[in-house]
Amino acid sequence: MAKMRVHELAKELNIKSQDVIDTLNGTQFAVKNVQSGLEDEAQKIVRKKYTKTEAKKDAPKKEEPKKDDAKAADRPKKKASITAVFNAQYSKQGRKPNGG
């Protein structure tokens, strides 16, 4: 791997740049800003930490059917109560638009 900037690595891992900086602060690879270059070892440290947490977040969750969904499937859908909108100013009935 070639040197990579902090903000590039953060974008690749879908995390904030500050998270990368905070991760490296306690190591020999401490950086000060997002434009700093990262050595291969520093990149490995950050990737190791955040690829594990990303795998947990992206894991598919089992969804249980909700009780409300089951009830909604049994009932027919409500019909819309408004069937037409009437605007008097556009009506052909009644007075003429010129007031005549």
C-alpha cells in the first residue's frame, strides 16, 4: 500500500476523519490533521479496528412480523374521503369571472 491521507482512509471506511485521528493518537503513528499521510502500519491499525465494527453493523437482522402489520393485512384499505376538489373561481357555473 502507498501512503494514504487520513481523509481518504476515512472515506473508504465510511467513518469520520476524527475517528481515524483518535484511533492513532495513542500510537506511534499519531497525526494532527486530515491531510496527514498514513504509513502502511497505521492504515492496518485503523482498518483492523473499523472493519470488525462495520461487519457487526452490516450483519442482517432477523425481523419479526409486527402485530400491527398482521392486523392491517386483514382489514381492507380505507378509501380516500376526498374525491374531488372544487375551486369556485374556476367554476363555469354562477357568475362570470369579469363580474358581469
